[in-house]
Amino acid sequence: MPESKDGKHESAAGGRIVFRNANLLDGDHAARPGTTVCVRGERIESVEHDAAYQAKPGDEVYDLDGRTLMPGMVQTHFHSHFGAFGDGVRAPSLGLEAAPPYVSMLAAYNAGLCLDAGFTGAIGSSNAFTIDVSLKEAIQAGFVRGPRYLAGSHELVTTGEYSDYDNNRNYYMKLGDTGLTRKCDGPDEWALAGRTEAGRGCDVIKISAGPGHGSSPAREILYQTRAELHALVEAVHKLGKMVRAHAPSKISILECARAGVDIIDHADRIDDECVEAILENDCTVVPSMLWSERFLALAEPWDHDATPLPISEGFPETPDVARARIRAVRADYDYTCKAMPEAARAGVRMVVGDDYGTPIMPHGDYVPELELYVKTLGMPPLDVIRWATKNGAEAMRLGDQTGTIEAGKLADLVIVDGDPLVDIACLGIKENLRAILLGGRFTKNTLGLSPGRGASA
């Protein structure tokens, strides 16, 4: 098999890569068995029934024998440098766990894990040192293995909020550099911060809009003033960039949607009023519910009287305070389990992604989140596949280029042993991912050419 200069497999010059006898899961519609997909260069040339395939000189043919052929998935909440030591946070602020060169190399490693898990696209969330911009550029230059990438920014915060590391828990440290956070106050500062992050090359500007989610309960607070929020969104949109918001509470969801925030993270307390505003402003929601599920599985049976829970609110908690916090998180989670499917059925664009890079949620282990939506929320597997593919590409503003399998689109493809519509967990077994293509090039290929076929056929 010919290889390009960067080691990625390419078809013979002028030839096509042909996948026959595929169980096609195109990212939008019901499965179509007995399908042939032809790839020429970086794009899909044709999608047709097996019987319609006409061989051409140079075709490189793979008989998939009924395996699933689907679009590459999109990880939409990618904290590139989380997981510095695999055992939690060792610093007063996320992003300061290690020196910038170390966390930059970790980001590159995590990008490779993402691609190897079948995710051919990713949207960055908050990160330190503008690492995401360098990561995106290194991927594009071919120095780093990774998916199509939108670079995230620092997380913009207000004075006095939970993540204001200058003035809150760690004020006495006089940190100066606070890792992945950047503080701004007043409409002018918020607009300036948005313009600055965009100017540094960030594609998606992240803000903290309210407290809660995962290991702490949502509270009905909007950190910014409305004027600050609207000034930021207007400034960022003028530059053609997007805004995403950590927004667990109803007020934060509602105000962010009304301000035109593009991506709303978590949305724990979403309700009908929020849904109406989200639909009106064409926002995308990242439910990211696996973190809450994993936290509760750890915290609820914990012996709080014997040992403090390692995931706290920043200070040691008394057993009663810890149990009260966990009960409140459980109430949020149970509410979200009921509200999120209703929002999806109402037409809200849902995507997949979560706060990976912690001991209970390592990078690369992304499919349990999809399982949660199917098995806990009761969402149809086809809907969740659509969240991970078509909707993810639309959230990247690449819906006209990738996310579904159709002629003319980029050949970002995954070939799977198993049927995700029968058991979506099959996507999480590394050996089941027999091939991954990014722009028509194999980044993984354990398939065999069909007998008698090949580049010289």
C-alpha cells in the first residue's frame, strides 16, 4: 500500500478506495446494508448499492463483509491538556499542573487518543497558554496526529466567582498566571478579552456563566452582567468566531441563549423556556452527563466519616456538608435525565463531549458517554450517532463538508466490527475500529484488500 510522506496510507495515484458490502450508517438515516462507498482523494465520490458498482482501473477494493461504515465522530468539549498525571489536579489552577512544554506535549498525545477513538473532529474547550492554537496548527502541518480541530480559548471569568483564582481560594499565592482562566470585568473588558483571544487564533471563546455541574450543584446565578455577556458575544461574532459557555443553571442557559452564545455546555437545568430560546437562536447543547454519573457512582457510597472525598469544593468538607452537596448533585442529575431527552425531541441540536482527562474519565474513553444517552436517557441509538456525527460537524461549522456520508463530502470515515444501532458500546472497543480515515487517508487500517483487487487491478 502506498504511503504519503507523513506515513499515512494513500491509494494508488489517481485510483479510488472502494468499500463494498458495507452496512452504511450515514450519520443521519437508518442503516443501509449492501452499500458501496467510493473515495477519490480526500472526498467521497459516490454512495451506491453494491449492484451498481462499476470497477475502474486502480481501484483499491475492501469487502467489508457487512461491517458498519459510518462518519467519524466529533468530540465537542475537548480540554486538550487535562490529565497531566492521571491522578487529579496538583495545582491551584487548572493548566498549572506542569510546565507549559509538558502540558503541550500532553495535548498532542490526547489529540492522538481522540483520533484513534474514531473521533475525526474536535472542538476545544478552555486551555492554558493558548495551547489549543498551537495544537491546531501542528495538526494542520502534519507534525501531530489529531482530528480536525477548532481551538478553544482561556475560560473568561468574573471577579469573585468560583474560578477567580486571583481573589478566591488562592488569593494569598499571588499567582499572576492563573492557568486556563482569564479574568475580566465590565463590558469593555469582556469585549477586549474576546477580541484578544480571537486575535491569538482561538476559534471558540469559552466563558464561565454560572456555577455547578458534575461534582457541585447548579445555583441560579449568572456571573456576568447582561451587558458584559452581550458585549463579549457581539465582539467575538464580529470576528467570525464562536462563543461557548459553562452554563448549568436555568438563568445562565437562558441568558446565554438569548445573547446568541453558540455552544451551551452542560445545561443541567434546561426547561421549556430555555428550549424556546435555544431554538430561536440556533444554539448547540453539550449535555456532558458522564462526569455527573461517574462522580455520583464514586461519591454516593463513599464513607465520608472515615475519609474526606477527594473531589471537593476546594476545601476539606465535613461529612454532612459533603453528603448535602452530593444529594444536590443527584437532584440535578435526575432532573437532567428527564429534561434532556425532552429538549432533544423538541429539536435542540445535541452533541457529545465531556470533561475528559480525570482519573474517573480518562481521555480516549469517550464512548461510555454515548452509552449513557442510550441506556440511561432512553435515546434511540440512531439519534445519538447523529449527535456524534452530523450534529458535531454542524457545531464545527463544517456540516456542508463532513459529518455525513454522501457524495462530495470529505471522507472522514470509521469502519466498525459490530452494529452501533444494536449495541453502541461496540464503538468503545479499540479492536472493533478496523479502519479510520481522515480526508481520504487511513490513520488506521486493519482491513485486508479483497482477493484479486488492489492498486494494479
